[in-house]
Amino acid sequence: MSEPIIEASKLEVVYNKGKANELRTLKDVSAKIFPGEFVIVFGPSGCGKSTFLNCISGLQTPSSGEVFIKGKRLSEMGKKEMVRVHQSVIGMIFQSFCLIPSLTILDNVCLPMVFLGESRKKREEKGFQLLHRFNVVEQAGKIPSQLSGGQKQRVSIARALVNNTEVVIADEPVGNLDSESSKNVLNILKDLNEIDKKTIILVTHNAEHLTFADRVIHIRDGQVLKEEVFKEKRPDYVVVEKEQVRGEDETEKLSPDLRILMKTFKNLSAGQIGALLVPFKTNQLMSHVLTDFTREQLDTAEAYLKELLFENIDVETLEKNLDKDYKRGGAGWNKKKARSFSQRVGGILDRAKILRSASEGEAVASIASYLMEFFKLELGEEIRLRFELLIRQRIQNKIDQEELRKKLDARTMLGGVGLHKKIAEKASREIEIIILMKYAA
């Protein structure tokens, strides 16, 4: 039975207790983090996220409550045992990097190994290995002030891993970075979780980052509001306990399909089911297929597409209305574009209908044939079977869009399908759209 690697129980943090300016930053906060999870602690600035992180990492003592690391009570650990935890269990990444300005990049990375008494040769070998992995090996002899923010954060990740720690705790690690550097750092953390099997705990106030998580803990005003699970990695007994405690209403539960689709379509909510999904589905389908029309043309087309999704018109009528002159109530497209769009939408909806009503095997074969024809894929028998297996795994919610994209893009000798990177991205997105469209109005 898998036990939590970190557990917080009824944490309270109070400053100036009993005084007029008393401030309570954590209020009865409990959480369990299990090995191999990617957990995001999410909430607005000042809600207590960083305080929670400081408590579970042993950097701050809570006013009351307990923290357990690998089953050991933090409050009962001596200084030496706490040092060992920070050396071998928990690696920290900070928003401000916390690199020592007078040391070279290599020495910054290797510093934690010094306190373990490792030889210089072993330290530098490990340091260079990590710097090379994170594409900053050319900066090894420089000092931190000579690096960009993104480079500094990659160096701090290397430092957090140099002792092969089991858990990486990241406090707003991309808060000071541009969008490209932020994406790079988040992808590194995702790879550390998926490939190296590190447990990742990340604090952020940016909702765009939530798609990287397996589980999200929402905090506001020092309290845990709720948890969202995108990919369940906790042991079965925990999931059962959670459901019993919540007493969940079945009508409010997200299906596995929607839970994983939320990682692709970020504004999807639990209430957008059936007819309520149509406006969302319309918008997603329009933006997926179209890129070169005026706003007026798109608005009119969107209205007709909505009628199609409500099954008030058919694909042929959609095509006629798209081709009809704008002044006569149509969308004002030309015949070629109207036909191309209608056929494309019809193909997607046909696949969604098959996915909704036919057997899984028929649905997989239909989607595979459709994608191969649309993207002009020429796959040998073995690779086609692999392609169909990946589609089946996505339909069964065993993988999400990002995992599917990576496997479509991976070389055939590495177990992938060997598609061009852009085709893999488009094909995986096409499958997400088909899965979304299967929800009937």
C-alpha cells in the first residue's frame, strides 16, 4: 500500500497571536502528496500558498498541526535529520533563483554535494551532466549575473536535483520569466515527473499552468477550497476514502473523458454538458478549422454551425448557408470554402457519432482511417496497428492529448508512430475535437 511521501495535517499559521494585528495565513489545511504525483497548489497572491509550501518543506514551523515526510513527524526530527531530508528527499526551486552570486554556475549546482562530502571529481561529473541535460553547460564557468532568467532557473533546477532528491518543490518558479522561458521550465518539470518519476509540488497563481498537473489543490484565504484530479496517481484506497468523505453527487462528477478534455480545452467546466456544451463546442470547432475569415463571416457561420450541432439543420444546409450572400442572411463565403468547411465538419461529426454509438473497435478503425486520409498518412501494417492502439488508449482515457502527441511524434524505433512534429500535434488535436463532439446536445 503506497503511503504519502509528504502529509500535512490541520496546519495553522498565525502571526502576532492574541494581538490586535493578529494574522492567520493558514487555517486547518490538510493535504497528502503521493510518490510520483505532479501537484499544483493554486490560488491568488497572498492566499497562503507559499506559507503552505514552506511548512511542508520544513522551512517554517506551523503554529499548530503536523507535517510528515516519508511517515516521519517533522516536529520530532532533530537538526541533523532535517538536514538529511533537505539533502536527499526535498529539492527546492525558488522564484528568485537563490543562486550564490560569487560562485560559478557549476559550483552553484555542485554545492549540495559538498555537504555530503563527495569528491570534487564526482561533484563536477554530476554537475556537468545536469547542466548538459538542461542546455546550460556552456554557462558552467560564468557567474549568475551573466545569465538570463530562464538560464538561472534551469541552473536552480539542476541544483535541486544534484543529490537525486525524490521531491522537487517549486515556489512560483516561472514568476520572473518570459512566456517562452516559462514554458521551457514547466516542460522540464513535467519531464522530471514523467520520465524521472520525481514527485513535483508547484505553487502558482497562473491558471494556464494547471494543465501540467495531475492534481490541483485550490487555496484561498488560507484554506483548501477544493481539489481537482486530472490524472489519478494516488492509490485506490485514497480515492475511495475521498469519494466517501465528499459524498459526491453523481450529477456533479466529471466523467474521465471530460476530466482529461479539461487539460486541452481549459475553459471546460462540469456544468457544460449536453446542450450547454454546444456554444463551447461551436467555438472550439470554428477555431480548430478556420483561420482566415472576417469576424462578421465567422459570427454568421458560428450561428449556423450551432444549428447543426443542435441538429436543426444538416451538413448540406450548412454548406448552402455558408455560401449564401451575406446580405441575404448567409455567411458570404465562396462555394469552395463553404464545401471544404462543411465536409471537414461533417467528417469530424461522423467520427464523433460513431464514437458515441458504435463499438470501440469500429470507432478506433474509423478515426484511424479518417486521420490517415485527411493527413495523407502512409503507414505500414505494424505502424498502423500502433497508431490504432494509441487512438484506443486515448479513447479509454489511459493517455491525454500531450502523451498522445509525444507518442505520435516519437520515432518508430522508440515505439512511436514517427509522424512529423506538426502533423502529430494536429492529429492529436483532431482526436480531442472528435472526443469533445461526441457529447450530444
